[in-house]
Amino acid sequence: MSTGKRFKIACIGAGNVGAAAAQYCAEMDLGDIVLTDIVEGMPQGKALDLTQAGPIRGYNAMVQGTNDYKDIEGSDVVIITAGLPRQPGMSRLDLLEKNANIMGDICGNVNTYAPNSTVIIVTNPLDVMTYAAFKKLGFPPERVVGMAGCLDSARMRAFVAMELNTSMKNVDTMVLGSHGDTMVPLPQYTTVSGIPITRLLSQDRIDAIVERTRKGGGEIVSLLKTGSAYYAPAASAARMAQAIIRDEKQLLPCSALLNGQYGLEDVYIGVPVRLGKGGVEGILELDLSQDELKALQESAEEVRTGIKSLQDMNAL
Ligand code: TXD
């Protein structure tokens, strides 16, 4: 019998993304899972349902649902998706403040019960919330990382594969910058089995793919009418959890705290990160064109504006 350590993953927020992330983590046999939410009964119900899928899907993960943070005790990885959607009459700033307060409450509990965990933030606005979590947790920056680039680059991979009618597994992409309109997809680092897409597609088609990637979240929101995408976001968060738990040293685009890289400091933004058991074990500085670097810096400026608003509201 294996004497290997069983890992523990806490998913805080058991809504669409949180529950799907728990499902993917269970299917990937990453460890036992605790699903937490403020809504009573809902995380317990979803957890029981997911546990009962185990015998059919062939996984052994125990999935526990709870409203009590004590249950996340000793978690190795914490995935935070908790937050409020924007309600009618609520400004972007109101939402920012509300979600920062929720993040503060959660981070206090993570600090108490899972002080050695690596924390993956999913809640929007992603890069600002990741910075807020970093401040509120007081963890070293290596152990606080945001999920966005994995999703944005998965979207771009899917679009390239759809365009070329090729396997998605053959496509590699890199999308940097903030999660939103200012993201920076990098066609020069997009390949199909090693072949740069600039050799396979016209500039017009590449531009269309880049634009569709930038608007990827909005395209799904407008189809769903209520709520936003959750399968691919959850798969991306679970992918990051896997890289950490299995110490894979995967090079993935993630939101990380910069400390001079790309000419940026004290801001969380999407960059290529080596993800392993130490969390963000390194940040790769790619050779960017002047336009790409400018776009990345403008994207960071937008994140800074959000951080400054929180500082002005004393919410950081
Ligand atoms: O790329 C990315 N980073 C993203 C981000 C991709 C997709 C979704 N993205 C954002 O994730 C989205 O804009 C939201 O901010 C979060 C979660 O999205 P989801 O679609 O899962 O939202 P839901 O279904 O509304 O779930 C949020 C849950 C809900 O069950 C609330 O009851 C819960 O969060 N919630 C809390 N849980 C614990 N503690 C507190 N305080 C709390 N407040 C709300």
C-alpha cells in the first residue's frame, strides 16, 4: 500500500468555477478536497454529489462540503473563487471594494488554518484581487498566484486548433498581461508542433484569433446570458494546482508579483511562470518586441489603477 502523502485542496467559493474546479481536481486524483462557501447546505450538497460520482468515474478523492473554515486546516493548495457578481446599480468600484473585503475575510482564515498553503486566486478583477490577497495573506509572493493566463492561452490554443483543423494538443501559446481587454496574446510564441503560426496563417487570421481570445470571456457571457464561463476557468485552476502538488515545474502563464522583470515592480500581472511545489519558482523574461512590451506595461498600468482605488478606499 502506498505510504505517499495525501494532499488536501481547499476550494473557497463553491459556485460555478469552484465546484467545477473541485470536480477536475477529483478526476485528476490530486488529493482530498474541501469545498467551502457562505451559503449553507450548498457546498455540502455539491460535495456529496461529487463524492458519489467517484465510484463511477474511478477516483478516490473525498470531497467535503462546509461553511466552517476550520475544515480547510492543513490544506496544501487553496483555490479562491469566492466573490460577488456585479449587481444592477453597482459600480465597478463598489464591486472592487466588496470583493476585496470578501478576500480579506477569506485570507484571514487561510492564514489561520492553512498558513503553509500555496494560494491560487481566480476571483475578478483577477490581477488586482491577487495583489489584494497577497497583501492580506502576508505570505511570500511565491505562494500567491493568480489564474488567468492559463485560461486565456487555452482559449487561444482552441481557436488556433479550430482554425487549422488540427489537434489542440499540438498547439502552444503564450498570453501575457492582465486578464481583460488589455491582455497581450503573443503570436510570435504560438506554435503548432513547433511550427510558428506566422508560417501557417495569414496576418488577418492571426489578428482575428487574437481579437477573439481578448474577448473570449465576453463571448461566453453573451451566450450564457446569466453568469460567466466556468469549465475552462476551473480546468485552468486545477491545472495549476496539479503543477504545484506534483512539483511539475510547468512553464505556465500566471499572474505573479513582479520585482523588476519587464521593467515592472510591485504589481501582479500575467507572465510566464515556473510552477512547482514552491509555488512560483521563477519568472521567465521573454524577449518581447517594443510593441508587446509597451502593451504589457499598459496592461500593468490598468492593474495599478485598480490597486490605487483600493488603497484610496483603505481596502488594502
Ligand atoms: O480567468 C479568471 N480568473 C476568471 C475569473 C474566469 C472565470 C470566472 N472569474 C471570476 O471567478 C468571476 O468573475 C468571479 O469573480 C469568480 C467566481 O466565478 P463563478 O462563476 O464561480 O461565480 P459564482 O457561481 O457566483 O460563485 C461565487 C461563489 C458563490 O457561491 C458565493 O456564495 C461565494 O462565491 N461567496 C463566498 N464564499 C465564501 N466566502 C465568502 N465570503 C463568499 N462570498 C461569496
